[in-house]
Amino acid sequence: MTPHEHIVFTEFDGGEGVLVDLNTKRYYELNETAALVWRALEQGKSMSEVVEEMTAAYDVTREHAAQSVERLLRSFQSNKLVAQS
């Protein structure tokens, strides 16, 4: 998945961030985990690379990280923030 070009990401101190859809003028607040996943998508990382990054950053199992990443990706898709690559 890749972020749509009309989605702008701004990161705040502490790892959280916000996405703004320039087409709809809607914004989405991201917690640290969601911001980590979004940054990884912007960098073109695969799902397994995102899961590895999450397990390195947080004290979670690979299974838990994979479930979190999948849930976030579904949310990004349902809000039309990403495109299938």
C-alpha cells in the first residue's frame, strides 16, 4: 500500500501525528503506533518490515504487531488514505 499524494502527514514531538486529506479537508489524528506505520508506508516498506520495526520499537510479540499493522492498514484503506500497490 502507498499513501495517496493528496494526503499530508505532519509529525509532532512524542511520535504522534496528523494526516490531512487535501481533497476532503478531513484530518486524522495518529497515535505513536499509527504514525510509525504511516512513516513506514511513506518509505515503501513491506508489511513484514513494518512488523519488524514495531517489534523493535515496542515490547510486543510479532503476532500482536502483525494484528495491529493489519488493523491500521484496514483503517487507512476504509478512509481512502492509501492505494493498493
